[in-house]
Amino acid sequence: MRQNELLPAPGSKKNRKRVGRGDGSGHGTYSGRGCKGQKSRSGGKTTRGFEGGQLPLIRRLPRKRGFTNIFKVEYSVVNIDKLSVFEAGSEVTPEKLVAAGVVKSLKYPVKILAEGDIDRPLVVKANRFSAAAKAKIEAAGGTVEEIGHAAKTD
């Protein structure tokens, strides 16, 4: 076999469509572009989302841009200065926070944040703690216990 005897596989090469070469070719007159209009002109392309000059949907609905993360966990946030309603040495749980009026309900898991100061040792049980809150509670002589994510409904 010689290089000049090599051929492409049968059916792999097709002749290009030669348009505008008379009606007998089947691609004459309008050259497969139909009649008039933007798409029949040379360079007659439209951008993505083009709606014929009408204000496009993506520009009509600015609030629809982006997305909502369906796996986001909402927390009931409690700052440690709010824990001053409990006596020294007492155990603070999400249920006791609701009873004390610090948290409205147990619909969301409870997260303790480090805003403010704590002056008494407490045993704090919550779903999440910030690192700074954990450090402040332990510095005051208290202990921190992270409980599971079983958020209760009302």
C-alpha cells in the first residue's frame, strides 16, 4: 500500500452544500434561508436570549437571577451575653433557652455566637458553636457540648 492509494472510510466525506446555483440544484433562489427577515441576511445572527426586540425575560425579572440553596441550614442564633439569665453551674439546653425566652422556638437548630462576655461557668448544649464562643465559655470555666442536628418542628 502506498500513500497515494490511501482513501477515507466510505461515507465519512460529504460534499458541501453549494447554495445559490440555480433552481435545478434544489438550493437556488433563497439558498435555503427562506424569505426575508433577519435570519435570511448575511450576518443576521441574534444573541442568546434575544426575543425579537421585546425586553428579554432575563432583564424583566431581576429578582430571578442566582439561585436558592435548598440545603442551607437556618439557625436560631444566640449570643453568649444572653446566657447571663442562667445561674452559675446550670445546664443550658435548647429547651431551656426557649423556656427562658432567649429563643422563640425549636423550629431551627441553635447556634451559639461569641458576641458579648460570659462571667459564669455554664454547661452549654447546642447544635453548633462558633470557635470564639467555645473559647469564651471554656475560659469562664464552663463546658461545651455539641448535640445532633435534629431540628424539631413547632
